Amino acid sequence: MTTPNQLPPRDANGNLIVVVETPRGSQVKLKYAPDLDAFVWSRRLTLGVSFPYDYGFVPGTLAEDGDALDAFVFTGVPSYPGVVVPSRIVGALRIEQQRDGEPVKRNDRLLVVPVNDHRYRSVVDIDDVASRTREEMEEFCRASLLLTNKAIELRGWADRAEATELVDVASKLHNAG
């Protein structure tokens, strides 16, 4: 049986694969633990904060922070931990993160749309996402890390082409390791 971390970053049709860890609306961050092959409670978010969209990772990638690339699944409905979402890349929020005096590392968040969510068919690139929605996502990223040992700096939004390059680089890093 294939586990989530053994999946490739793209399916046979070339769609990006995102494995949902934390569903939309959750006030608890869940994280896939390969050693347990299970989703575990990572931490509770600050009071009043919940995930605005499904949140997960792109298997077969390795980002600068040492984990797979993170991704928000931009859609109007939640799914469940472990759901595999064939997606198309829309953009990415560039984030620099530092944990308790460690060196600053990139920890970008991809923004993807499920290929079969026809209501979001017109969302092709980051400029198709309302600026208010992007601002709210930025504030979620800040709020979700309140009272943790992590500090972040937001470095703007990458378009679809730059976000696709992030995936390609992270896939090569994963395969080299």
C-alpha cells in the first residue's frame, strides 16, 4: 500500500497532488507523521482562528524548511485528512520563517485549485484571486503562528509560473536526497 509521503508530486495527467492534512474550518493543525502513517494533532490554533481552506502538502517535494511544500486548496468546501486532491497551481505566498534563533528559511504556501471544482474554473493565476482574499490569507498565516516559537515575514505573492518553479525545484531536491 502506498502511503501519502510515497506519492509523486504529480498524477498521470500532470495535475499537482496535494494531500490534505488539516481541513477547512479546523481550529487544530494536523500533520502527517510518516513514521506512524497517521495524521497527528500538531497544535491548537489561537482562540478564534481556524483554517480558511484545506491545508496540506505536495508529496515528493522537499522545501527549504525540510518538509514537503505546503499548500492551501482554494475551494469553498472542506474535505478530510488524507484526501488526495488533484490540483492546478494558481500561485504561492512567499514566506520567510524563523524558529527560536535558527537561520531564516523559506516556507512558502502554494495556492491550488482542485481540477474538478468547476466553480473555481476561472481562477487560473494569482491575480484571479480577490486582493481582499489574499490579504485575509496573509493575516491567517500571521495569526496561525501567534504564541508559537516561529516568526514569519511575508514576501508577497508569486504568480502561477513562479509557483510552478517552486514545485519543480522542491521535486528535484526531494529526488536528490
